[in-house]
Amino acid sequence: DVLRLTGPDDAISLFTDAPWVYTLTERRNATRFPMADTWSPRMGNSTYDLFSAQFLDGLERNTPKLFVLSQDNYPWIDQNHIANWKNMKGVHAYVEANYSYIGESGPFLLFVRAR
């Protein structure tokens, strides 16, 4: 679905621990981070706020065509990607304001840029 919904020059963003999606789809990353969910469960640690702000900055500057969120328990058991995304308030608010949910593709939830 990522290939069908994007072109070779479009950026995408992953909120997951599945950076191979960039390679397999040959789509560039909208942020400088290969994934977001490495830091998101660590709310309250000294780098969480800095990471969240930098991840959001990448989204705002590069406006990826797709925001890709892993369903829970993929690729690892006991991963709570959806709750982690919602807890990352700035990123969650940005996606909710600028993207529309369009459905599932395998273990991923896809959001396409609305503007």
C-alpha cells in the first residue's frame, strides 16, 4: 500500500520499530530518526522531550505523505505503539490535525496527509 499511495519522491514517517519499511518501499524518511517508538515509552527520561520535539520538527518541515503506525505487538510482543503515539502529545496532535486514517496494511495503520 505504501508504494501505491506514494511516489518515489514522497517522504514517509514511521512510528514503529520497523525501519526496513524505508528500504523495502524505497521511500525517504521524513525525520532524521529511523523510528520513533524506541524513545516513546520512556516518558519522563531526560531525552524524551528533546526527541519528541525533534521528531515533530521533522514531520512539520518535511510533511510526509504517509504516517505509518504499527499495530500493537509488532514487530515485538508487548509493544504498545498506539498508546505510545497518543502519549507523545505533540506528534499525536500533529498527525490528528494533518492526516486522515485510511486503513490497515498488514501490521501497520496508515494515515495519509490531508493537506
